[in-house]
Amino acid sequence: MLFSATMGTKVADLIKLSLKRPVRIHVTAQNNSNDGAADGVEVANRLEQEFVRVRAQNEGVNREAMLLALLTRTFTKRTIVFFDTKAEAHRLMIICGLCGIKCAELHGNLTQVQRLEALENFREGSVEVLLATDLAARGLDISSVEAVVNFEMPGIVETYVHRIGRTARAGRAGKACTLIGEGRRQLMKAVMKDAEQKRSIEESKARKGKTKASSATGAIRSRTIPTVVLKHFAAKIISLEPHVKEVYVAEAVARMDRMAEMEANKAKNIINHSSDIRARPQREWFASNKEKISAKERYLQKQEDIKAKVGTGIHRMTRKKRRMREAKAEFDEMQEEAMDSYEETGQRPKQIMTETVVKASAKAHKKELYDKKRQKDSKSLHEEDIERKERAKKFKATKKRKGAFATDALGDSDLFGDEAVAYSAKPKQAPVAAKSDYEFTEYDPNKPTRKHKQKAHHGFKSKSKFKRRK
């Protein structure tokens, strides 16, 4: 048997792997598409939902004051408070501790031992309030949770359903209170609309006699906190700010002490067990030791090359500038070699490669290319045709010249050559107009215009008139 709170794709894969022809049993009935209810919200029947509106001017200290008032006056026992961030959970943990409320925190900044300790204290009852993030929203079954308080309405309705699902479990009653700001009121309206739809569906079924009259969802109420109470707790939080800062400083010092102690223990273990540590095989993850060493050597070589080129500025040059610099260095080497040969032999070279000579030759070559291109662009189509025909004639002439010397010196072909046969002259045909090099389309009276050489009747106004003309 496999028990699961959610049936996702991973659980379905596990079912296919481990079970053979399983039978599914659902504790809660699934919503039918014909009912018209939304599928996103599924809450317990005995759960009462309350919403506290937080106006824009009440954000900050006043929101914390509202939560402190609820934990002090209304939800004093077996309560889980959910926060969006770890920092908010820790700050309220400090404030509640200074106000005398027995509470524990549960979030990602704690170690596994600290998390288990906080859960165990809340289960045993030594702690009345558990301040947690969404880490505790799923997968925890803590019995006798009387209330769930949301410091802020979550951005997704599904997360809200999982949070309030920590209470009112296994047929018990429970309460859920949410401090909702102006920016997320549409989520509250979606929850209320869904509850009204389900309630109307249940009432219609009860009238038809299909089911007994029962509440699909618990009551949904609006809660208000008196202004005097809010001001009292806000002033109390403001007065506790210096103590909160002191606690933060003490925690930072304790964290530094813990890290120093950990480093000292690490050094002590290295000194005492150095032989055992060195005897362990070295860990290899994505690269072997040889690959690591070669990569390190390449990196060091690259750094040395960069250091050697830092003074010259070559390491930051573009490819074009670097090639120009290399060509100039080669030119300087050639000049030095020419000067050395002149000093040794005493003979001047016929052409001295100076910088002006190189620039002049490059300029002349560039001008020659430009003149050729301009001459080619200035030619007409007729001149291009004449040039093309002359090239073709030259090609044929060279081909014939090559063919004249294909036989041997006596004029005879090789032993296995074909015998030349003379034929009578072909009858002269009428001169045909030369085909144009340009494929112009014109009217040809000899060329049939259609497959069937009959005129169509579309040239006449009517088909009957065409038949009479026949």
C-alpha cells in the first residue's frame, strides 16, 4: 500500500515502478468539471477562515503590532505563524521572546538538529507558537494545531491552501487568520468566491435529495483589531528596538565564535590526523588530476604571456592592429639584414626596401585595381559581347592548333585509329536568324499558342454566337 498526500508525476512514476494494477482510493472527492466550482481551493469543512485588512499606511511596525496583538489576545496556544521570508520570521521570534511569548522558529537558516528540536518542542507543548516559513507548509502532520496565522497572504492560492491545511485535520476544528494587504486582496476575493460557489452547489444537491445538507467550506469572517490595541503594541515594538539590535549583535558575535571554534577544531584534526588525511585518495569530480595540472599549466603560461606583453600593449590589440604590428616588425628585420649585408660585402642592393618604397608600391597596386574596376564598369553590354566572342574564337583556335598535331610526323594516326570517311555535302538550308544572347520574348506566328489549335469561344460575346459562326 502507498499513502500520499499529493499525486504528482513523480508519485505516479513510483506507482508504475512498484505497484501492479493498483486501485486508487481518494479520501476527498474530486471536483467535477460540470459543477462549475474552481479546482484551486480545497479546504476542510470545519475550518473557519478570518481575514484582517492591512491598509497601506499600516505596513511595517503596525503589521507586526497586529500579529503581536493576535498572539497575545486571541491565538495564544498551539498556533503556527507563516512568513514569506526567513528574516521576518527571525525578527518576530526575537520580539515575541522579549514580550514573554513561548515560541520557536523553523526556517532554512537553521541546522537540521535545530529544526528537529523546534518541531519536537512544539509537539510536546513546551512551546505554544511556531514561527515558520513555507518549509513547514507541506509534509508535516502535527496533531492538535488549533490555529494558523499568515503574516502575509501568499502570492499563490495553492500555497495558502497548504498553509491553512496544517489545522482542522482528521475531522477536528481549526481557525486560519490572514493579514492581507491591499496588493493581494484579489486572492482573498478568489477564495471567497470559490467558497460561495461550493456552498451553492451543496445546497442545490441537498434540495434535489442527492446528498444531506452539509457545509462545503467553513465560515469566512472579517476580523478587526481596535485602534487602541494596535497603538499599544506598536509603541511596545518601538520601545523594544534597541534590545532587538542588541540581540542581533550578540548573534553575530556568537556566529563568529562558532566559526572560529570550527576552524580551530579543523586545524587540530589536521595536526593530529595528518597521516590519515594524506593517505586518503584524492577526490576527482569532473576532471582528473592530469587534466587539472595541464589546465593549471596553461593558465600560468597565459598569465606569463600577458605579463610579457603588458608593456607593449599587444595583448589588448585587435587582430588587424596586431597583424600590422607584426608586418612592421618583419619589415624592420629585413632592413637590418640589408644593412648587415651592405656592411659585410660593401655592395648596395639593387632595390632598397624603405618605408616610402613600400607605401608607393602599395599605392600603385591599389590604383591599378581601381582603374581595372572602373574600366570594367564603364563598358557597355555590346562591348562585353564582343569581348566574350573574341575569347571564344581564341579558345577554338587554340583547340584546333592542339588537334593538328595529334597525329605522328608522317601524317598517319596510330595503329588502332579510326579510318576517316568522306561524306557528301549536306543540302543548304534557308538561313536562320541567329539566336540572340538575350532571351527576349516576342510573338512567333509559327509557334502554336495552345495544345489544341482551335480558337476558343471566349472571343465572342456568347457561346451561341460562336456556334453560329461555325
